Amino acid sequence: MGVVGLFEHVAWNVVGYTAWMSVYIERPPPEDPEAHRLLQELSATLARITGNSGESSFKQEDTLGARAIFVLARDQNGLAVGCGALRPISTKVVELKRMFARPGTRGVGATLLAHLEQQAVAFDYSEIWLETRRVNVRAVKFYTRAGYSEIPSFGKYVGRPEAICLGKVL
């Protein structure tokens, strides 16, 4: 496993430049305790926002295949500050799963998303899909700003009005 990339990210706000942040993206082993803690934080956050932790929609072993991945983002001090995963849906479509950036880590989510999109292209996917809950307005806005748009519901999300499915052509 190990470090798969170093990304410099510039966070901008209304006033201008705010900070540089070095983010190391790594592919941890499935039993990594920091990955487990981040996934628990994500589940607790989702439960507060949506009433559902989302844990039943993700198995880490789904990310162990040749065209799948789970990654951690670490800050310059080595602290795990975010995570995300790709899981195949078909030969050309991959699902984005378990995206999370710890509060106060500006730019980590965008950096993780950019890395996972690049990885999806490297895996030869042509589209990336995801699901979130409509009440998770912050997430919907984040993905919309990143070029995602609403798509028809897929898989277990069909007929679930609380769910919104988003996709992007890579």
C-alpha cells in the first residue's frame, strides 16, 4: 500500500488566498485503525444529517479489486484528515463512496475528489456516479460545484425519494 500521491491544494475564499495545504493520498490496508476511525466519524456525521449512517451501503472489501480503491488523505503532520473510495458498478461506471473530510480541513474534500476522479480515469471508467441524501445540502452543493449533475436513481436507490443520485462524465 503506501503513499500514492502528494497534492498541493490552494484554498480560496471571498477575500483571496487563505492557505496552502499539503495532502498526502495513500491506500491503507483494510484493517488500518485511522481509516476505521474516519469511517466511524463519517457514519456519525451522516446519521446526524440524514438519520442514516450509510454503513449498510459500503463494504470495504468492495474496494480491494483491481479497478477499485479506498484512500486516506493525510495532512503535513501525517494526521488522517479525509477518505474516499471507488467501487465498480459496471465496466464503464464507478461509484464514489464514503467521501469525508474532517471539519476544519479546507480543501481536503476537493483534493480527494480530484484524486479519485483521476484514479477512475486511470482505471478506464468513463463515468462516476454517487448517491447522497437530499437533506445533505452541503454535499449536494459540493458535488454540483465539481461538475456533477442529477442522474436517474440507480441500484438500491431506485424509488427512494430521500436519495439523490449524481453523476459526471470523466
